Amino acid sequence: MTMALQHGRLHASSETRARLRVAPVGGGMGPRVLANEVAVALSYNGTTQAVMMATPADLTDFAYGFTLTEGLADRSEVESVTTVETPLGLDVQIWLTPGAGDRLAARRRTMAGPVGCGLCGIDSLEQVVSPPPVVPASDLRLDPAVIGRAMAALVGQQPLHDLTRATHAAGFYRPETDEIVVREDVGRHNALDKLAGALRGNDACALGGVIVMTSRVSIDLVQKCARLGAPVLIAASAPTAAAVSMAEAAGITLVALVRGDQFEVFTHSFRIRTEGVQNVT
């Protein structure tokens, strides 16, 4: 695996080329670009906290974002992040301040066992359904046309997906400037964590933007957005019932099933100006 540090972002080969593919009837044969997926360990103060199958790019962002969205530490408590290549994958070594390290060590001692994707570090059923942080109040109001523009901006900034058709993306879109920051990954949770790291720990509400995602919306993605202070979450696919309940409790406006200028608003529709909007709350 070849790695280099480019523009402050650690890149391994994010995609690989298959030697051969056979297209359906009527097609031909030729190379196909495939997304790379490797084991990425997230280690804190020398102890592994989680192992994810992930796209080996933007791993410093991944480290900061996972730390933040899983509630392990604040950005100011991260002293350093180093990525080490091993024969089995990549070890992202995160060093926390003594106080944050002690808190995490105490939390580990109470963990019941391994956990699944999206709920890393959760040690009880109560934590899964515990009330999320409520996002800060804001004056953000969106015209319906902004929803389509946000999704179009996300679609236009997915070079890895354009090559492979195998990755998710999460973006932070600023309506006032029509600018978007995007991170991609084979995992939707990883993409959001990388985006959280790219925001450098800043509150999404204070930055005046919204989160846009290519995936369906599950409860854990809403929890992560709540920790980021995001007032609006826009998604290409549908939410689960639990995700809608969580967004309602967190004060997040959840917009989903975006298709061009068509979409549905599931929670806190007051942030969307209502002309031509189907409200399902």
C-alpha cells in the first residue's frame, strides 16, 4: 500500500483497478476502478478503541471526527494524530491529554464487549436511546430551492464515487456562499466522521451551514449530527423511524428523499420556507 502526505491529508491509494471485468450482455471487457477498503484501527493512548473498514484517505480528519462524534474527547484534548502502516492495515494513533485519556480508560473498563458499526464505544442499551444534545438555536431558514442546490453541490464533489460508484459522501454546505466541504468513504458513518474532522471541531450551527449526505439516515447518524450542532440534515435516501424520533428530540430539521427539487421534511419544518413543500410531520 503506497501512502503520501498531500496538502495535509494522508492518502493511501483510495481506489484500485481490477484487472478485468465482463460487462452484461452486449457490453465488452476492460478495466474497472474499484474503491479500496482497508482495516483502520483507531487507537487512543496506545489502546485500540475501534476498528473500521474504511477508505484509506483523510485519516487525520477521521481521527478528529470520530473522537468528537462519539463523545470521546473535545478537539482541544487531542494532542497528536499519527497514522502507521501495518501488515494488516492502518493504525491511526491518537494521543489525548491526561484528563481525557483517564476518562476514556474508565469508560473502557465498563464496556460490556464488542460493538457494531455506528455505535462504537456504546456500553449499554440506555446510551443508544439516551436524549441527544439539542442543537443551538439559530436564525437559519432555507428556501426550498436550497435543498436541491445542496444535494447537487454534494453530487458534484464526489471524485471517488465518480470513479468507483461504491462510496458514500457527507458534505457541509453553506447556503450563503454556495460552498461545500465534502469527505468520501466506503462507509456512511466514516464519511460523516471525516467531515466532522474537516470542520476542525467548529459548531455547524455557528458556521451557518447544513449537513448533506448521500445515504439513508439512521439513528446514529442523527446522534453524530447533534454532537456537531447541525440544525439541518439533508439526505438522499429515507430515514428510519428511530432516526426521525432522534432528530425531533435533538431539534434537527430532517430533510430526506431529495430528488431534484422534490423532497420531504420529517421534523422541525419551521426552518424550511413552506412554498411547495410536502410536510410529513
